[in-house]
Amino acid sequence: MRFLHFILSHSIFIAFCAAGLSCQTNILLAGNADLNVAGFIFFSTLCGYNFYWLMSKFYFSDRRLNIIFFKRHWSFFLLFALAAAGTLFFLLRLWFLLPYICIGGLLTMLYSLPLWPFGFSKYLQRAGFFKTTLLSLTWAYVTVVLPAVSVPFIKFMPVAILFCARFSFMLLLCIIFDMRDISVDKMHGLHSLATDVGKRSLDIIINLAFFLYVFAGMMVRYYFKDDKQIIAFALTGILVWIVYRLSLKPRKYIFYYFLVDGLMLISAAFTWVASLI
């Protein structure tokens, strides 16, 4: 259990989820996974999340970067350094994607801005809609656009539809986490979509996001006339809705960081299995 907690708390599992989504994109658009892109996304996700956790821990501590802080969070520093090295390794193999990668890096930095010691960061902390939608947008961009630009002769329409499906999928997952963190966010004066809108409005947003996810997800598979992928996606959609309904009651750490995040890996796995049949 301690090992599982380490994997989850240090964002190793979610990095695998990101790599899985990138492989799913390549399978849907090109029929096969690009392991170089998946490797880059794995290490960059691991690097970005551990950097964010360090920023968060520093923000909610006495804000002194000393030897005590390093000793307390040495594992995050170690993973950040190893992930940065892995990111650089794959970046050298994907140098032609550098302009697109820079945009992804910019989106990641924007998400962490509320934790930076700048005066304007206080205003960003109050923008709950900004936080939730930006995170969903970043995930959609990294796991759809980066893999797609490596596919030769790819058309714009399937990429755009898949981007909409991925964005709405990630928005659903982000809202589930926002709903869990409402009380903690309010205690720390932080904002999210769940803290800034009423329950009725949030239900409407969730239903719209789920509808867009199902509609766009079906359309991108219909575009390629792949019946097996349509069935795989339908099963994924049902599972996503079940997990959302389960999240309406108080759940523990494993539920969110393994099952909710794991929906990304499950979705990718269903796509991979359908491509083999």
C-alpha cells in the first residue's frame, strides 16, 4: 500500500495515464502508437506535476527554501530531476515538435501561476473557471495536438473533433476532483469551478460536458468508420458516467487518484484492444 501511495502521490501513475492518452490519439488517427511522443509526454507530465507539487508545498509552508524543505520533500526533487532528464532526452528526438511543445509548456506554466509569489497571482486564485478549464485545455492539447502533429498527412477535422472529446472528458474528471476539494479550497481561499458556481449550474455543466464527450467521441470514430472503436468508446462512456455517479458520495484517496485518474488509462486500453480485434 505504501508503494501504491508513492506511485499515486508522486504523479507516476498519472504520467502513465497521459502517455496512454497520447497512444490512444495515435491509434485513432494513424492506427499505431508513437512511442517517442508517448515517452516525451510521460516524462514531461511527471516533471510538470512534481514541479507543481513542490510549488504547492512551498506556497502552503513557511515559504523558506532551506535544507529542511529539501529534506522533507527530497523525493519530489529527485523525481523532478529524473523526469526533466527524460523530457530532454525525448525532446532531442522530437526537435521538430518544439514550437508545439513550447505552447504546451506555456499552458503548464499558466496553470501554476496562482502559486507564484507575484501580486497578480492573487487575482488568478479567484478565477476558479480559469483554473479548471485551463487544466482541461492543457491535457487536451498535450495528449491530442502533440501526438497528432507527428502523424503525416493528418486532416484537421478528426483532430478537432478528438480535441473536443478529450477536452470535455478531462473537464469531467477535473470537476470530479473540484467537487471533492470544495471544503479544502474554501478553507485556503482557493477557487475552482465547483466553488464558483452553484450545484444546479454545476450539474448543467457536467451534463453538457458529458454530452459533448459522447457526441464528439462517437463522431471521431464514425469519421474513420471503425465500428469496433465505437463499441469500445460506448463502454468507456458508460464507465465514466458510473464513476461520476459514485463520486457524488464521499470517497477515499484511492478512489480519486487510482480510479478517477485511471479512467484515462482504461479509455486508452479499450481503444488499444479494439485496434487488435
